[in-house]
Amino acid sequence: MIRHVFIIGSKGIPAKYGGYETFVEYLTKRKTSKNIQYHVSCKITNKMSSKKRFNYNNADCFNVYVPKIGPAQAIYYDISALFQSIRYAELHNIKNPIFYILACRIGPFMGLIVNKIHSIGGVIYVNPDGHEWMRSKWSYPVRKYWKFSEKLMVKNADLMICDSRNIEKYIQTSYASYKPKTMFISYGADVKETRLDDNDPKVVSWFSHFEINAKKYYLIVGRFVPENNYETMIREFEKSVTNKDLVIITDVKKNKLYKELNLKTNFENDKRIKFVGTVYDAELLKKIRELAYGYIHGHSVGGTNPSLLEALSSTKINLLYDVSFNREVAGNGAMYWSRDNDELSELINRADNLNLDKINKLNELSTNRVINNYSWKKINSEYENLFLGDC
């Protein structure tokens, strides 16, 4: 029997940036069972797009048009994708379909959706992601909605799949009255080195363009949002005495936060600090991670963060913001800092003076954390066992 799994909520594949998109990319690309057929929703904003369905990584991908309606886009997208998927399952007489929703955006509609899915013999799984309702980019009313939506998603889902043990614990304790069924399956990462060598033209060109030297920079990769602690990381780097650069790979587009941070920290006058835009070439990005002296991670909201796993597998020294999510992932394979006065700047100064043995030990510990706990082979196997469990 073929088990059909409809994956709702990622922007789609092929993946560019984004944790969910990368997850779906690897889940489909590394599929080993012939008894699973993935169906993946893909968000489009061009109504004139003629391609309705296409095959990628042997997954059946279907486009879902979403009008530009602000924060409500995500809600519209998930609901529309779900009803398209339900109609497809009905039309093709699919038995026991699984609908896997990524993120908790449609709670108020879950009762209706779950009843419909159960009526065709399906089940609904939800990945709660991190604490979306805590993200400061949202207005207060939107944050209240995300929290309310999360509660209703937990209440109505057949299973919550958490990519962090801390998130699973939060779901179990915060919503104990619903007696939610949960499961822990982590996010994954690759430990393979990049295919690019140091002299590859695209590597040489990128480093030359931004006047960056190998092993002479600290690296930050992540969304440019306040909860990723950019202000602390930049301010503390400025305080440090390192002669290395701070290379920041993110999409700023000179936005409001960029201007606010520059007013607060005056970072544009520190020649060490370099905003270099985005890097969508996965092999080049991996090479940039490998050639960094150290990686600085400021994420404070969420579960198992993809950029952290990639750093642990590629960069020898990792300086992480000290929260439970990051400690759960990195363990003793990283060094930690808080927002206390001068803590990160002093950690950068210490990292600059680590001897080779200490650097290699940190590298070994961080790499082994990924190999033993977060390999895509392990994660894919756990998902496939789950999806095929009732066949």
C-alpha cells in the first residue's frame, strides 16, 4: 500500500532559504521507501503561472496562488493548500492520507479541517515550529493570534511532531489539559564538506568582491530580525579587540531595523563589520562557513535551528546565545554567551586566542553532535517509519 503524505506550510521546493523548505527538500530527496508518495504545496504569487503541478525529487508538487494580503497570506496559503489536498485525495480515492502541517497558523479553522480529513479516513500531523507568538516582528494583535492559533492546533491535531525536546516539553506542559500526543523528530544537517575547493572561481570571486580573507572572519547567518540578537552581536563585536571581520549573511535591504541598529551602534563606521547580502548557492555558503574562523549565533526563539546545525557541521568555533534550544543542539561542542555586559566581546577575545588543540577539540565535538543526533539519514528514517507505521 502506498502511503500518501501531503506536506502543507513550507514555501515549497526547490528550496532557497528557510528551515521548512530545506527540511522538505531533504525529506523528498533522501526518500528511501517506495511505499511513500509525497505531495508538496508550493506558494506562488503570480496568478498567471501556467504550471499547476510538477515533479521534483519524485514528489508531486502543486502550486497554490496566494494574493498579497499582508500577514494573512500565511493563513490563506495553508487553508487553500489543505483544501486542494483534500480534494485531490477524494478525487483519486486515496486511502488513509496523512496531512502534515508545518507551523501553527490556522488554529481557528482546525476543527472544521480535522472533521473533513477524518471523514475521508485521513489524519492530521502538525509541526509546531518554535515560539512564533514571541517574535517581535509581529504586532501585539498578531502575536496574540499566533498564540491562540497554537492552542487550537495542539487541541485538534492527531499528532504534534516537535523538532526540539524543549518544544515538546513546552507543548506537553502548556497544553496538558488537552493531553496532546507528541513525538520528537529533530531537524537534520549534512556533514559533508563542500565540493568547492579554495581556488574555485566562484569562491575566489566572492571573497575578493567583499575583501574577506579565509579564517580571518567571524560569520553570522540568519534572518535579520530583533529576536536573533543582532544588536547585541554587533555591539559586542565592536567592543572586542579582534582584528578579524564580522561577515553577516542576511537580507537587510536597508530596512528599518538596519537603520535603527546603525543609529544605536554606528556599525557602518567599523570597517570590520560587513553586511554581504544573501548567498543562495548552497555549496558556496557551505564553503563560506568552512573558511570562517568562528560562527556567532544569536537566535533566541525556536527549536532546532537549521543555520546552527549547518554551522556546527562546518565551522570549528561556534559562539552561541545561551538558551535551552541552542544548548540542546550543541551540547559541549560550543561556547556560550548571554546579554550580560561584555560577555560576548570577552568570548570573542578568548576565541581569538584558542590554541589549535582546543579548536580541533571543539570542531570534533560539534561535528559529532550533528553526526550522532541530526543526520538527514537518521531523520528521514524516523519520518518514514512514522508515515508507514499504520500501513
